[in-house]
Amino acid sequence: MAKENNGRKYTADQIQVLTGLEPVRLRPGMYIGSTGPKGLHHLVYEVVDNSIDEALAGVCDTILVSINEDLSVTVEDNGSGIPVETHPQTGKSTVETVLTILHAGGKFNNGAYKVSGGLHGVGISVVNALSEWLEVRVKRNGKIYRQRFSRGIATTELEIIGEVDEDETGTTISFKPDDEIFDEVNFSFDTLEFRLREMAFLNKGIKIQLEDKRDNKKRVFHYEGGIKAFVEYVNRNKTPIHENIIYFEGERDSCTVELAMQYTDSYSENTFTFANNINTQEGGTHLSGFKSALTRAINDYGRKYGFLKEKDENLQGEDAREGLSAVLSVKLMNPQFEGQTKTKLGNSEIRGIVDGLVSENLERFLEENPKDAKIIIEKALKASHAREAARKARELTRKRSILDNTTLPGKLADCQENDINKTEIFIVEGDSAGGSAKQGRDKKYQAILPLKGKIMNVEKARLDRILGFEEIKAMITAFGCGIGSEFNIEKLRYGKIIIMTDADVDGAHIRTLLLTFFFRYMRPLLEEGHIYIAQPPLYKVNKGKQIYYAYSDNQLDNIMNEIGRDKKYPVQRYKGLGEMNPEQLWETTMDPETRTILKVNLEDAIAADEIFTMLMGDKVKPRREFIQTNAKYVKNLDI
């Protein structure tokens, strides 16, 4: 039987060949992740990474980053400067070659950079392709060279515009992101501040200055202590239980391993890992090597000095890491990254290297600092006892569930659908709102779990105490994926977990308590994008039989301007979800066709840990300072 071509012509002239930087402009998301804020700021990181590579090579110690008034960015370093000579393969200057050809750079030549932070070698050319304009200035050979580009294409030749001292070198890149590519060109000082501070910690001695010329804000990051200062920064709102920060740097098989760690009186672990300055948020072989070495060293010391008796079981990894703040940084040639976001180190040899170096140095620290060692071992022993108590509590809960012939909490109104790509559960504040939500929902795919009052602040409690709290147990059981070390996201029963609280101060507090719980004990839910926040309306406006809902003060103003301010239409300010009947709650907050929900992303675990520690921890001073600094931004405060 002959195939019909349906009028389709498929010939050679339909095959599109993209040259130069055209693929970048056609599919920018493939190169920078997105055309939203994350991708926009990634442009700056790509340029800074080139300067950091110069620092790793030992030829740069100062990087200046400026957000300019016209929303362009300038990055200047005092490195060796991009070579200006004609490149033998392209026939163009090396400056133009690097800026206009993908995969052109010194990172592919082991003689140029021993280690490099860039993942793919496409950085600076991608920035050029996605910029309305870019200008490069190079100080080299006693001269200043300049060349300009527009959307990846050179608009001038490389020209000499001045002279400098023979020994003065460096590169300055200024660029303005293309508003044809990006959703909005508006750089966040705070976003850049977090990343640049991190880079300064990871490269001790380097000075990175960030300046915002829009409002003359300036920060300088310079840490001679490197990642040791990083741990001090992470713990500044916490209470360390031993004075000495454990620190060492070692090298083996052309791989450098640097570790800083200190225990606090908190109950959560925060280990941050990096490979060639890249934040490996998904961990990898270096993290595995560190964990096994730490657990073994603490158990060996505990046995040797009688903290662990013969009859005692070994301490587990989670016991050894309770309250730990650690920064592990490895630098290696040819890193291999894997995982969904390419932030998981895969080099198999690194596990053994890290394990060996951490074991040797940690054993030495414990032997030379018996006072600190005793504090650390006793902390781990308490964690072990609490873990055992939590295990018994879980087993008791399971037995009760079997006896009761039910595995789901009684207050849960479950849905009929089992496909987590369709299911969602609303965590609702109060029985009144829970009743409205149960009546207004779509029973096929929406489940409702009402919470009575505020859950406990998990920042200040161990897991055994947390498991004694009924509202938390109800969530754990409903979600189905366990908690802590037993967490298994494959068993998650709902694709969306939606926090639905009142639009007032109490509602915000409950929301923060829930987010703290998810961050500390169910972090993969945040990392994989399962947590959402519902946006109930703040106001209802009646115009005869017509009803308008406003979700902000600005939206209310727009509605009043539209229907006429000179007329007296009733405006109701909602204080709680319970004030809405089921139909209103469905229409405004729960119907996927009309609602607005905010997805909670975990962009920066270090920044998130800092916020949760400050807001929910024991120290009052940093929380008071945060409130005083941010009070002017508060809106809709109920008095």
C-alpha cells in the first residue's frame, strides 16, 4: 500500500543550518536555563566565572561588578586579559573568537587553566549572543583594546584606544541583556549579593565588589579565611557548641579538598558542597566520601575512648551530622556533572579521595582536641537516643493504624484520583475553612486536610518530639512519603501540596511554620517543586448582582476606578477563608481555571537556611534586626 504524503514537501532546502550564535538566540533556555530572572542573573555569573578562573590560575585578585543605571552590567578584573593576537584557526582576533564562537576558550586546554568553574565552555559567547550590546576592553601589552558587539555580531573591529603600564592587565566586559529575549531586564542586588559572597568565600583572598549605581548601594566581599569564614557566616545566627572550627585543606591525585565544619545546638544538618566553585546542590561523590568518613571517624573515636560500649550499636550518619554546618569544596580537572540540573558531581575517584583525606584530618582533630571531641560525641549520642525514640513512635503509629484498619488521618477528605500528576492536597487553616474547602472542592482530584491551630516550631525540636504532634503526624500520613531519613518521594500521594491560610498575620505565621517543617524534614518536596501557596482574595466588591474580587490593594483601586468611585459599592475585607462560602472559595482560590497559586522554589539552600534560622531560631537579636530593616515593606498588616 503506497503511503500518502498529505501534500508534505520534505527537501534539502527545508533543513535549517544555524551558524555562529544563532542557536543561542533561537533556544536560549538550553544555554542559560530560562529567560526569566534566573537566566538573566546567570549571564552575570558566566562573566564572573571567567574572572574567577583567572583567580584560580593565580593571576587575578580583584573583581568589580556594577549594575549600571541603564540596566547594563559591567564586570572588571585584573587578570591577564583575553589574548588579542589573531587566532590561527579563525583568522580573527582571539577576543572576537572567544566572544562569537561556542566552545572557544582556554578551559579546553589543560595548560591554560588547571581547574575551571565553567561547565560547558559556552559562557561569554552566550552572554554576547543574548545581549542587545556588549563591549569588551582588554588591558594587555601596555595598551587598552576595545571591541563592540550587538546580539552576538561584531559591530566594530578590535581597536587600540589607549595605553597603560606594561604590567597592568585585565578584562572589562559591559553588556545589556536583550529585552527581545528576556521577560524583564531588571537585576536584583540581593540575588547577585548571595552568589558573589559565596564566590568570595570559596576563593580565599579574592576581593569581589558589587555596586548598584541605581541607588549607590555597595558591598565588598573579601575573606582571607575562605570557607572557614563561610561556616562562621552560616552559623552567625546559631549557637556553636564548640569553639574551634574544624578546617583542613589537602591535595591528592591532582585534586584539592577543602573542608570547614562546626557543630551547633540546632537539630538540623546543613552541608554545602562545591566542585570547582559550582554549587553541587544535588551532592555527588564528594558528599558521599565526606559522609562515610565523618561517621566512621566519630564511631572509631567513640569506641576508642569508651563513649560507645561494646553492646552499643554504631552511631548512624544522621546522628553524626545533627547540628552540623559544613562546607566541602573540591577542585579537580575534568569534573563530570550529572543529575537533573547538572549540579551533582559524578567523578567516581573523588569519593575515595575525599574519604581518605577527611578521615585522616578528622581523626587528627579529635585526638588533638579532646574537649571538642567529647562535646561532638555527646551531641551525636543524644541524637541517636532521639532517633531511637522517634523510631519507636513511628512503629507505634503504624501498629495503631493496622489495629484501626485505616492508614489515613480521619480529618483528611481524600480525593478519588491516584495519579500524582493530577492530584493535589490543600493544607487548610482551621475547621471552618476546612468545611468550606471540603464542600467546594473537586472531589475527583482535590484532597483537603484541615489543621487545628499552629503546628509546632520544628526549628527548636528533635524529630522524636515532632512526631508527638498530632497535626504533623496527620500531614506525614496523608502525604505518604515518610519523614527525615525515611523520606521517599516515590511514595508521594499528591503532585501539589497547597498551603491555604488566611490572608492575615496569623495565616502568614502558620505558612512560615509549615515551610520550616518542609525545609527541615521534607526538603525534596521543595527541591522538586511540589509545594505551593494559595492566594485567596483580600476584598470582595458588590455592584448590584456583579461581584468583583481583589487580591491586592492595587487591584482594588483598579476595580473601584473601573466601576466608579463616586458610587457607594460595598467593599468587604476578608479576614479569613471561613468568611467565604464553598462556591466563593472554589471560584477564587481553588479552581485551577481561575485561581492563582505561587510555586515555592528552593533556589539557594544557604539563603533559605539563613532565613529559617533567623525567623524561627532561638536568637532574638538577628530577628529583631530583620524586622526593623524590613518593617517599611510590610503591607496589609492587621492591627
